[in-house]
Amino acid sequence: MIKNISKICSFLLLFLFAVLALNEFQIMNYSADLKKIFYFLTLILIMFSSVTTLLTNKSGFFKFVSVVIMLALVAGGIISILKPGLNISLYVCIILTVVYSLVDMFYKVA
């Protein structure tokens, strides 16, 4: 049951990253409020995915990746509050989350 929820969460994360990338490259333009909603949902899903991985996964490597994702998200959030915009910590968090979501969806056996 948890593995199915994890796969759904990974799919939603990849979908939200694609939606935000379309807005970033100005292929589709969203209002500022809708963009903030997408950012918030992505933040919540990243934290939910990392916490479920920490609590349910037995692999030490995936737990380590989840801890790095959460630390990069927290550090990037603090830095983006001090200096608005994306920074290297948020890029690390995004790249690790995308890679982990792809591994979770396609590589791991249900």
C-alpha cells in the first residue's frame, strides 16, 4: 500500500516539475497565485516523499538521499528567503528529487 502511494507521489512530483518547467521556460504562463500554489504543492510532496522514504525504506542509500533532499530543501528555502530566487541548494534538491522519483517509479519493483 505504501509503495503505491509512493509511486503516485513520485508521479505527481514529476508532473508538477514539468508544469513548473513549462512556466519557467515561458511555454505556458501562469498567474503569480497559481505559480505559488504549484510551488507549495511541490514543497509538500517533496517533504512527504522524503519522510515516507525515511520511515518505510530499508535501503541505507535511499534514506541518505532523502536526508540530503530534505537538508537541501531547508537550506535552499532559508537562502531563498534571504535572497529571492532559485539557488544551488534548490537545484540540488530538484535534481535529486527528479532522479529519486524516476527510480521509484520505474526501477523499484512493486
